[in-house]
Amino acid sequence: MSEQVTVYVRAGDPTCAAALQWLSQRGVEHRVRDILTDPSASAILLGRLGRVTVPAFQIGDRLVVGFDPIQLARLLPREGDAGPGVSFGAGVRTVTAAIAAAHGLPAAYGVEVGPVREGSPATVAGVRPGDVITAIGAYTLTGGEAQFRTAVSARHPGDSMAITVWREGASEELAVQFPAEPDPEPTPPA
């Protein structure tokens, strides 16, 4: 790994535990520094941030505060890519003011779903053409198509992703499950 990843945690903190589990599941090598047992860890955070906040991730020279899987997936180095990726199985486009108005959304955020591939994780989760995906987990989708694609690319076979869709004037929670075994590429008829 080209960049060392150090995680500052506090023993017993559930968010810190979730962050460490997330890193381990993705095979990211990391060093753990507990602020309760390592006084220099607290000093580093205090010096860099002006306060002691955990979890915090030092990736190279960058310090990321809080457990944000989408941002971390973008910043963490990957060892020759961690294996096969996943596919959501639907086309999406960034919601513009006109699209938001057409769907009755209060503001332009999220992605509008276009064609949905039959049998895809999107179909299995109940995503339909015309839905607007407004959030991934607890994070509002303010970065449009680019943020959505980054979130999907951070997933691995077997992962799941909670999404919120805006459909017919109401929000609905859906769970997208990416198959543990990637779908084989369709072979053209002989």
C-alpha cells in the first residue's frame, strides 16, 4: 500500500467499531490509535483539529473526521483494485431544477432513474424508472450522478446499500443487495 492509513478511535465507541469493521471488510491495511490509551494520539488530533474527535482517518497527509464510507472509498488507496466491482443495473441522471419540479421535490438533488435492467440489483430492490434516488443511507444525494456512481463503486459483491427513493410524492426506503457472485456476462447467441 502506497499510503499509510491510521485510524484514531475511542474504545467502546460504536461508530469507531463500525469504521474499523468497514476497513477490515475491504481489506484496507490500517494502524489503530486509541485516544484513551495513547496520549500522543489525542495530541495529534488536538494539534491538527483543535479538538479531539473520533473516528478520524489519516490517509497520507489528509485527515478525514467522521465515518463517511462514500468519502473514504474515494480517498482510500486500493491494492490493484480489490476485485470485481458491482453493477446497480439502472441508468441515472442528475436531478435538475426542471426534473425536481416535475417530481414535486422541494429542491434539485438526487438522481432520476432511467431504464432498469431486468434481474439487476436495482430491479430486485424495487427501483422503477422515474424514481428519484434522494439519499444513500443517511446521506442526502447532493452530488448527483457522480456521487451516486462513487457510492456504487465503493460497494463489493455481497454488500448492501440502503437508498431512499422519491416516488409519487412520497419517500420510500429500499435495500439494494449486490450479489456475492457477479452476474456472468451474457453470451451472444451462436
